Amino acid sequence: MMEKKLRQEAKALLEQKRVDWIVGFESGSLKFTTTPLITRNVADTERLVINPFITNNLANFLTEIEGRVGIVAKGCESRSIVSLIQDNKVDREDLVILAVPCPGIIDLAKIERLVGKDRDELDDITRDGDKVSVKVDGKKKDFAVADVLFDHCLACELPTPTEYDILLGEPRQPTPDLKVSGQNIAGLKALTSAERWTKWQDEMSRCIRCYACRNVCPACFCERCFVEETEPQWVMPMPQWPDNLIFQVIRNIHVAGRCTDCGECERVCPVNIPLRSLTREMYDIVDELFKFKSGMDKDALPLMVHYEQEEAEEFFK
Amino acid sequence: MAKKISKKDIAQLLKTWSQQFTVLAPSRASGVAEMAEWDGKDTSFLDWYRNTTVPPKASFLPPMEEMFRFRKGEEGYQVEPPSSNGQRQLLFGIRPCDARAMAILDMTFEDAYKDPYYLEKRKNTVLVSLGCTNPCESCFCTSMGTGPTDASNVDIMLIDIGDGFLIEEVTDKGKELVTQTKGLKAAPKSDEAAAEKSRETSYNKVVRQLDTKGIKDKLLASFDDEEFWEQTAAKCISCGICTLLCPTCYCFDINDETDKGEGTRFRSWDSCGFSVYTKMPMENPRSEKWRRVRQKVCHKYEFYPMAFDVIACTGCGRCIRLCPVNWDITQVIESVPTKVKGAK
Amino acid sequence: MTVSDISKRPQFFAQDNVYMPHIAVIEKIIEETPGVRTFHFNFKDKKLAKEFRFESGQFGQYSVFGLGEATFCISSSPTRPDHLEFAVQKVGRVTNAMHRLGVGAEIGFRGPYGNSFPLNALKGQNLVFVGGGIGLAPLRSLIWNVIDNRDKYKKIDIVYGARTPADLCFRYDLEAWDKDKTINMVTTIDREAEGWTGKVGMVPKVLEEVAPSAKDAVAIVCGPPIMIRFTFPVLEKLGFKPAQMITTLEKRMKCGIGKCGRCNIGDVYVCRDGPVFSYEQIKDFVSSEY
């Protein structure tokens, strides 16, 4: 139903020339996959979809598309969009936000682990309320959503955009489960400092410096990233664990206050580094120190570029 | 008379081979599926359908590799080649798509100037392939000149016949190794028939097809079609996943690391997808994303065929599976317009 | 385009490894302009210094150990082999480090790499050299090569320019060529400058004014990409066919031997199959990238 409304609205937006581009999702070339649809063609709007696999954060494309954009936005996208508006990277007037109240996105990797099979061997995955059914070898297996949604979806504080132009469905209330979604971080915090250091050395040894984590992030919009700087050479462009670790640490610090915990960085990492453990921890630190949640209020000033006379934080006084 | 080995004897076989080779086998122990030094007991990879995430090219062109060391002494600078142990490797469980990719890479590293590091590793390695039984939906090897049980580019091929594998001895190196390996049984004719059936079944399971006929000329004719390339590149995010993890990609960067007059020159994986790849002080010919995407597609499907008569793609499917935005090379190749050159 | 055969090229590999540099010592430094220096150097290994051969147009990969390598053509002529020369404009990490080196400093050298100017195609022809800024570096190797075998070539026109008088490189060469009665030397700067009495105007425009004949002539063009882009149409207008126009392409390079992929354009590597190309060879791909 949301899908039908989305297609109608998108078509109208292009036909009436209220936008130059439509950015949304369409079916991917693999099962249980979607892919971004970026188009100026009215006919292409028929391919727009809304389903449990619309993973990407489409706000990532806004800094490179010129013109007015009609953009499909789940809660996480809308927070990234608001964050970009706060940073003046995108004009609110150039956007028509088509809000999708999001019930959470299914993490295929979790399903593969639970079912013990590759996604190629699964016949179907469907969501019904609080339940996700996986059909494999002719049999159906049910899972609770808490077991198969992405961690960042389980922690979601804004499933329905508050900044939008067209609402495509019934708004959903946030029901974050910080305990379940924060298990990885809790696990890390239970380790000693030395154990954690060894663990991160291990994780970072796999990094191949593909920069997918950086490139998929809407908050990373620098035209020249610090890793590309040669004078001085902050980080060696070689995949050895100290440089890989420094890259992640600095990237986290650079996006602090802009990261909305959309979880894309962790999803896209081809070598399974638990990047969200770093980004979510930074997100929580920002909330704790500055009582600030990114992307909630488009008229708020970006956190790291302003100073309040009355700083709330003790360490600053 | 062909030989065979049962699945439960694979561990023993690898143990035997470990006495004269460093045996590498698919493993998830590091956190990602890649070829790693066999741990002495794990053979769970025999049940895997997918190829490793990190391609076996990493064993010949590692993500990071020492080229030489330099030191400033009293007499000035000295350069020393890295010590090579000449240790022989055996790559067990390489898939035919990845083995063909090695043959494609060989063309570059052998051409004109010989690359010493890559070629030495290739010379010292035996490739033992596991034929695929369940190609994935991202696989399109049968369209790219190979197939799930193609033995053309390995020393030994193992074909799954149910409880075990039929052993195909392909090269002289492979024949020699099989001859001197104890514990391999003779395979009855029925096993050879089963292997033939297995090959056929696997071949037919490859669903994804790609017609590459005439693609070289189509791409040449579309080289200046900016609109087509902009559209094709629209959702690409210019990361390096498709290229770094592609078994036929080989771009590398060279950097020095130094500490107090002593240091090492390394080479490391690089990607034409990165925005700074072609950046020079005064200009960057490929600062625009569509030019980089065009370079990638054309290099694999047009330029490499122009130079070596082979498309630099083996249909392994990694790029399709791992791309953060599901950009699909097969869809792109299918959508290249057929034009008359010069016509707009 | 077909891949070229490197078997006829001079090859000097350190320790049989194509990536390892030879050690060389800087013997002289000339400040061409505030940002450009010419370095004269020789190999530490006396045997190599005596045997080393290269051809005009070829380049080397020069190392500042610990900082990296950079690509520069060999700007001296093979006809004057008592030392080798290269010119460096300081624009980044490695080149800045090079400008901090003094006489006696040690650098690494790998090469000679690349193809060379096709001397056989130039013999008996009128030659038109068109250069801009530091682009004169590969040209000067060829020009001195030609002058040292003067009777094999016909007329010589040289059109060379830079942004300002201070940016003119190889002034000692410009003066020598100006004095040479068999050479038509035209030096120009982009805009009027105090004290400058020579020609004014961008190189392509001045070339059009000089209007060398295309009959039995070959044009060799080297300079910033934008200069080359505007020079080709001028030459075409003067009647030069694509095969009569030769240039050196500049691309970011790392390995120098056609392996790392960086300088790939079409089915060739600029480092291995170039950097010298005729316009005929590159017009299919260059239009989009240059």
C-alpha cells in the first residue's frame, strides 16, 4: 500500500516538475536485495519498492546530486538529511521528502547465521508484524524480529521522519531495545583494556581499506578525506592494522555529532569488522557529553561547530 | 586409472601434503572467508557453496607486500631485496573462477617486464581446486569462458561425487603430486560416470547468464556517451570493494615507510574507483565518478581484451554480492547501447 | 592500439629485480624558476655510469628513500652522456623533499622506462617543437639530440612559452637556440610583463602566428594538458595530419612498467607503451580524458 502511494507520488512529482530527480529503492539483482534508484524518468517510478530489505541510507547521494530531489526517507535517512541541512550541505527547499514509517530492516547476515544456510538457499523471507518467516527447503521457520533485524534498527529512536513533505503510511512510534542492540558493545566493555586492544588489532588486521564505510556514510561528505592528504601524511594508505585502526578512530571523531547510527558502515564492510561498535559508542558519548542527538532538529546548529555560552559540560568549565 | 578420495579422508590428505607444502585452505577463522594457512583439522569449508570473500589472488598479490628494504649506512644508501623463503604453497579449495582469474592475472605480470614477486609465488604454488556443486545466484562463470568444474587452470581438480571426490590430474605438476601421494584410492568407472553427471549438474545450476558478444566494440562505440555512463554510475559510491576483491583486478600503490634512515618500500592494493587514483598536482583526469566507472567497465571488458584477447572477468560474482549498492556488472554490460561509431 | 615490444629497449635492472632502484648521486643543481630545479646526477656504480644508455623521451622513477618515488623524463640528451639530468617542479610530498636535497645527496633511479621519440620518422623532416613551462624538459633532450646530429634533420622551429618571464625554464638552452642560425626560436609569455620585449601570447596562439608549414614536417608538442588540447587544433588548421603530431602524455605513475594500472588509458599503459604517442594513436581516448 505504501509502495503504491509512493509510486503515484513520485510519478506526480516528476510529471509536475516539482523535482528533477527521484531517489528511492528498487528491486536488486539478487534475492532479498534492493538497490538505489536514482532517476529523472517518469516511467522508472513504477519500479520503486518498499520492503523489509531497503537497507541503504539514501541521504548519502544528496551531496552529489544537483537539482531538486524527491527522496524516499526512512527514519534514519531523514535524520541524515536533517544533519546535512544543519551543515548547509543541502537546502530544505530543494527536497521533497517522502517519509516511510519504518518497522526495521532485516539483516540477512543474522538470518544466515540462525538458519545455518547461505541466502542463496533460502526460498523466501517475509515479515508479518513481530515475526519474520524464513522458508527454506520447503519448510517455514519463524523468528522474532528482535533476532533478525539490524542492531541499529533495534536501537532506532526515530522510525518515522518528523521532517517530511509526504507521509506514506501510518507513523510508527520508536521502541528501541538498547539491551539487545547493544550486545556487541556490552561485550567489548566487559573485556579488559588489554583484551580490547588485542581484539581491535585482530579486527583491524582484516581491513583492506576499501573505504566503503566512509563512502556509504552521509556524514562523510568531505571532498578531500584526511587519508588522501600527503602533506602531512596523517595515515599511510596501506592496509596494516595500526593505520587501519587510526583511520577508523579519526573517522569516528570526524563524524561525531553527525553520525545518526544508521548502521550502513557495518553492513557494507566486506570483511565483517564490527564498525558499529565504534560508531554507536561515539553516538552515545556525544549524547552523554552534549545531550545531543544528531539529525533531530533541522534548525539546530551542528554540534561540533558552535559553542554555547552556557556549556552544560563540566569538563569545559 | 583415475583416483578418488572420500570426504572424511581430506583432513589426512592435507596433513600429508603439509609435510612438503604450506597448505592454504578456505577458512572463516579470521572473521572473513579467505584462504588461510590450514589449521590442521578444519574441513568445514567442504560444505561451503560460496567462494571466499577475499579472493585467492591475495596469496600471490597480497594486500600489502614488501618490495625491498633500504638502509643508509656510512657508505650511503643500500637496497636489499626481501628474503624469500622459496617455500612451496598448496592452495586447496580454489574455485575454477578464481583459478582462471590467476591465469588472467599472469598475462599482466608476465608481460614485457616480469614481476618478480608475483611470478615467484606462482611458480612455487600448486593449485588444487574444488569444483562447485551449488553455484550461487551471483555466479555467471559459464558466460565468461569457464564453469563450475573447469579444470583448465589448476594442477589438480576435485569433482564432488557424493561421499568423496574424483581426482582429475591436470598438469604434470599435478600428476606428479598425485603419484607420490599415498592413501588415494582407485576410482571405479562408475565414479567417473558420477563425476561427469556432477559436472553437468553444476553447469546447469548456473542461472545468471551474460551475453558478451561484441561487447568490446560496443564499449568502444559508447566511450563518449556521457549520458549512458552518468546513468550507469549514478548509484556507485566509489569505494574499492568491487575492485579490491575482484580476482582479476591488480592495481597497486607503492609507498615507502621509514624510521631513522632505514625503511621498506611496500606495494598495496589500490583501486581505479577511488577519486584520487589518477590525481596529479595540476589536474585529475578522472575526478568525475562516471569516468571512473567507465574506466572499470572498459578496462575489464574492452581494454584487456584489446591487449590480451580475454575479458578480465571470470563471473565469480563477488562484486555483485558485496557491492554496498548492488551495482551489477551483468546489468551494466547488458545495457551498453549498440551504436554505430560516430553516430550520436 | 597495439602493445609495443620492449625487447629492443635498453634495460638496466638492479639485482635482476625490475622494481629495485640504482643508487645515484646528485652532482649539480640549477634553479630554473622558483618552483623548478634541474638536477644533474650520476650512478654510484661506475660500471653502470659508463654503460647506461637511454633514448630521448624516456623517463625514470626517481626515489627519495623513505618518502617515495616520482616520475620525471630524462631531460639530458643521450648524445651527451657524461651525466644525466631531470627537472622537478615542487608540487607535493616527494617533489618538495627533492627540492630539499643538496649536491652529494643520494637518490634512487629506476629506468630508463617508456618508449622514445621516433628519430627515424623525424630524419629528413622539418621539425616544429612546441613547449610550455616545464614541458620543455623532454623536448630539450630531443632538441639537443637533433642538434648534435644536425645534418640529419631539416628546418627547426621552436615555439616555447610560460606564464611569466620568471617561469621560463632552461633559459641557457633558449639563449643557445636563439643564437643558432639554423633554428627559429620563438619564446613567448602569456601576458605583458615589465621589461619583456619578446612575444606575448599563449603558445597555441603564437604557434598560429608563426604558422610553420606542414609539408614534410613533424610537430612535437609537450606541455600542460590544456596547452596540448589547444595546440592540436591549431596544428590541424595548419595542415598537420594526426600522424604528424607527436606528444608525450602525462599521467600519474607509480610502477613505471605497466603493472600497477594507474596510467592505463585504452589498452596501453602510458609508462610502458608511451609516454610518446602520435595524436593518431590517442585521439580515440584522449578526447574524453584530456
